[in-house]
Amino acid sequence: MYKNFKKILSLFIFTLIIMTITPSSKFKADTNIAGNGRLLVGYWHNFDNGAGIVKIRDLDPAWDIINVSFGETYTDRAVVELHPVYDEKEFIADIDYVQSKGKKVVLSLGGAEGIIQVPTDAAREKFMTSLTGLIDKYGFDGIDIDLEGGSGMILQPGDTDLKNPTTPQIVNFIKIIKDLVKKYGDNFIISMAPELSYVQGGNTGYATNWGAYLPLIDAVRNELDYLQVQHYNCGGNMALDGITYNQGTSDFQVAMVEMLLQGFQTRASKNSFFAPLKQEQVVIGVPASQKGTLNPNSGYIPPTEMLKALNYLIKGQSYGGSYKMIGEKYPNLRGIMAWSINWDNVNNKEFVKSYRPFFDSLSEVVPEKPSLKAASVKSSVVANKSYSLTINVPAYNTATSYELFENGKSIATGALTSGLTSVQTIKKDFTNKAYGTYTYSVTVKDAAGVSVTSANCVVEVKEVEVPSVQEWQSGVSYKLGDKVTYQGKTYECIYAHTSHMGWLPGTVPTLWKKL
């Protein structure tokens, strides 16, 4: 996706423990934001390319998933960096704010101009260290893989077995994704946004970029939340009926989606069939406006035509097009993605105005098979030796009980309701904790006794160091010799007084002396 024109996440005693279990309207990996499992995903520009800079706090609340674009590399192509386009503290606060409103913020990696290369184990480790550092620093809810072009996912010569890839970049990204989910838990969002040639293009070729994402998708399909192939800047592609359909049309949208939901034969020489994805794993990627594509004919589709395709795909309501679906309908189709939020703003928010009402009107997404899924544990900020733990048990789970461990010792147990269509949230408040490091994990168990344990959550309770020199404040009685800081500078009181806003350090030399 292009910045300029294209695409277009001591003591085991506490004086107070409060536990509440409340269901929240979320889906696997916490990605059900709209309440029915449907998603509107938008890419947010961390740059200015003519579509303007919009602060994350100010984004339209219609967006469910906000993809920060992009995490990129510079000197070292295995070390991913992110430099917010506006004040970093405000950027972090804005992410916290929209997350408090139920939105998810995901770090998108690469883009059309981004170069990320992890050809060795050492490079992979450097990449993981840099990436997890960004995730922890900014509080991202997940990652989106958007590697394109010659520096992205490119099949090396001789890599022709779909289920046993040998290209180092692909092999390493498989491990990266699995390690991320292992580290952050099932609620950590994993999405991908490849160009169409990397996925459906595998039915006409399996070399270089053609079909290159297929072995990656296939290997992590259990970890993948949703795939949002770019249905633009690609011209056209052959469908399951052997006919080539052009981008920007209803037929193209339906045909390309059904390839993912029916599976298709690729040109790989071994294990060449790409098995279908679950309906809830498919999101359609389209431009928010013609200005967001390479040129006016690069795949923009008017909402009237797109809604025809969506009604056919989800409800089975034919519009009389040339492409005839193999399946009757796909009611659990997950949602729609836009490049981009910024371009949608330029286009008078046509995208959110057209598709938010449509997806909100649909029935709830129901997974095909409930299964035992690990919970996740997250801590609030520690303040005055107190903090809260939030335990999320994913929806459509067969777990019937949970057990919370602190430093390996069981400290709480409880019952869970199996099969709920929403996340079960358990909250625990800790106060007056002794100084030290606490490692928490949660094990959930089903009726058969099978269990699975979450990733660890480490909480450090430590004494807060009080600065020897305090910041100047109004209404304080300062004595001769008192020291304060103001706007990064240190001052000494040379005349006793009670401060007020008219006597600021640096402005009244008879009261304060700069050190």
C-alpha cells in the first residue's frame, strides 16, 4: 500500500479483592467491536501525503480497527521502527482513549514502500525484539502484515510446496506470528493485507510474488484473525469459473472472496490446493476513494456496486451478474477494509456512511466450531501499590472453569459459562501489595479436564522515587533557599513568599534565582 497514492496492538495477601464477571460483545481475538462480529477496518496515515493529518482521538467512531501505517525499517532492515507523526505522548494517550471506547489499534508493518527483511534466525530475533518493544510501548492490540513488492514475501526459486515453504522470509514470519500469539495470547490480533497477486494470483502462477502469501496464511490459519486482500491496483484475476474478472466491479468482489471461502488449486508443484478459510476470517479490502488508488481506474468501486456484492455474498441475493456463486451464501463474512481512513475523510466519509449501517444491520457472526481457547491477562498501571487485572476469556469457548495463579500459586478459581457468544471478563483488584515482582497466569479448563494456560502477565510493584527538586506550583509557601523546577529549569527562592501565577520562576528575579 502506497503512502503517496496507493492504500492508496513477599505476600500473597491483599486487603481487597473484587471480582466481577461480565460478558462483553467481542469475538475471537477481541475483534468483535460492532457488537455482531462485523468489522470496519481502516488504515490511518502516520504521514502526510495530501490526505491530511488526523489525530487518532479524532477519528470517526464508526471504525472498529485502526491500522497505524506503518511500522518500517531504516538502516537495519530487521529492526522495525515507528515515529509518530505528532507528539508521542499525545499519540499514546490517543491510543488509550480510543481503546477505552472499545476500538482496537493495530500496527501495520511495511506498506508498499516499507522494507522488512528477516532472512536469518539472528534477523528474526532482532525483528521480534524491536516489534515487541513497539507493541509494549504503544499498547497495540495486534499487528497487520502488509509486506509488498520485491522486499516482501517473495518465493525463492525451488520453493514450490505450499505446505512446506523453504523461503527464509516466509519460514521466519510463520515463527514470528506463532511466537507473538504465544507471548501475547489469543486476544492478540493477527491480520494480513496482501496484494491480490500474492493470494488469489496463486491460481495462475506460484513463483516470486504470485501466491507467495499462501504458505504463510496456510501455516498460521489457526492464529489468523482475518485476511484482507487488496481488491485494487491489480487489474483483474481469473476466478473459480475460469473467467477473468476486472477490479472495481461487483463480479470481481464476489469471485475473489469465494476463492478464499471455497479454496482453490494453485500452481505449486506439491500440496497445491489452498484450503478454504473460515468465513469469519475474510475481510474485503477496497479503496475509500479514487484518490486513494494509483489512478482513477485502479479498483475503486462505488458503494452501490459494492453493496450488491455484499448482499450476494452474505445474504445470497443475486444482482444478476456474470459470476455465479458456488455456495448459496456466506452469512459469517467478517467485514470490509479501507485504504484509508484519511482518504475517506477527504471523500466526505462515504465509506463509513455506506458500510457501517449495512454491517450493523446483519446478524451476529457465529464461529463454525467452539473450542477451548486460552484466556489473556492484562494489568493496569500500578499506582500506590495497587492495580487491577483484567482476564478475558474468548467467546465461543468450551472452558467451564478458570484458575488464577500468582507466582505459580493458585489464588482464585471460578466457573465459566461454556459456549458464550461474547467474551467473559474477570476483573480482580489488588491493593496494598508488597513491593516485588508478580507473575500472573490463568488456566482455563473444559468439562473433559483439558486445560490451556495463558501467556504470563508480569506486574512490578516498586517504590516511586520522589524527585529531590519538585516542580513549581501555585499557592505554595516557599522559604528562602527552596528549590523548584519550572519549564525544565531549576530555580532557588531568594525571598520567602506564597506563590501565584503572576510570580512565575524566571519572570520575577526578586523572588527566584536561576541555578
